Amino acid sequence: MNVWGARLMIDGSSPSWCLPAKGGTMTVMAERALQTPQMSVEEFERIAAFAAKETDDAVRLEFINGRIGVKKVADGDHNTIVTWLNKRCVRARPGLDLYQGQGLRAEKYREGRARPDAVLVPEEHFAGHGEWADPSGVLLVLEVTSYDSDTDRRDRQEKPVAYGAAGIPFYLLIDRAACIVKLYSDPDPEVGYREFRKVPFGDALLLPEPLGIELDTEKLKQYVD
């Protein structure tokens, strides 16, 4: 795929046959297009590497459900929430590391490529890994919602399936719009996660064993716009 093709995928532009027909009904070709991957994993990795190089890592891409997406640049509150979790995890479990920016192979057959906001793993777990690490050994992934139009589809719908299907034990979603913390557990290769628990900002949430970390979420109320 050439540079212009990469830009077409990144900015979300679609050829005319992908647009809804009059009356709001999708054409048959458009429906098929939504079910067909935009590209192979190998093509995506080349585009992602190109985008990172050309923008000095300002643009970071993901590949979920066969579709390319742009990882939104985090704001100050977003980064503060990640730091908040890092301090609590490391304080409770000194043998763990919370990585930011590490890419993961996701989905059932590792055909997805995700960049969680943070990944909780045993100390030095990712030493020697490449840009897209295998999810084996990952204990928890974190996503903090952003204020953009893709958050609902990406963080609340697609990511639970992608991370659960990859066998990651826990997915922690800090939802700033809904002011809740949601913990997904019991991963399943077909459906993502079988169970979840959610609490409003201000309530305590226990990350079960093997983590055994209790989070007091009162502080999160300060980081909502």
C-alpha cells in the first residue's frame, strides 16, 4: 500500500461505494466492505511504522476488527489517571510494572494490534520484546476513555472483545464520561469476557487475585471535565 493509501485509511475517508444509500440503507457492497479487513496485519504494521516515523511518534495506530484506527493523543487528566494507577499498583505489588505505550497482539488469533493506555505485567516482562508483544503473561490492560466520537465503539465495545479473546485476565476501563470504573474478567476466546463489575467514581474496586489490589477511586472525581 502506498503513502496515499495509508493516509486514506488513517483519516477515515471512504470511497463512494461505502456510503449509505438513500434512505439510510447500506448497499450490499458497503456491507461487505465493513466485514472485510481493510488490509493484512503485515500491511498495517508497515503503515504504523511509517506513521510513527513521519510524525515522530505523534500518530500511533491500532488495528482492531480488521480496521485501522488512530490512538488519540492523551490529555493531562488522562495521563494523570494512568499515573494514579501506576502508583497504586507498584505500591501494593512492587514486583509488577505498569507499561505505557507497549503494543500488543490482540484478538483470538493474534490478528489485531492494540496500544492499551497501560499494561500491567511482572517486572521486566517486556524486556526483549518487539513493538507488538504477545499478550501471554499480561495481567491487566488499562484504557482511559477520551472525549472523542470513537470512544464508545473502541473502548467500550471492541476492546473488551479483543483483549478477552487474546486471553488477557483483566481489562480495566476507566470511563470519564460515565464516571465509572469497569473491570472485565474471565476471558473467553469467542465472546471476550464473561464477567464484569463496575463501580462509580468514589467507590472501592478490588482487583482480584493474582493481583489482590484494592483501588480507592475517590481521586478520579478530580479528573473529569
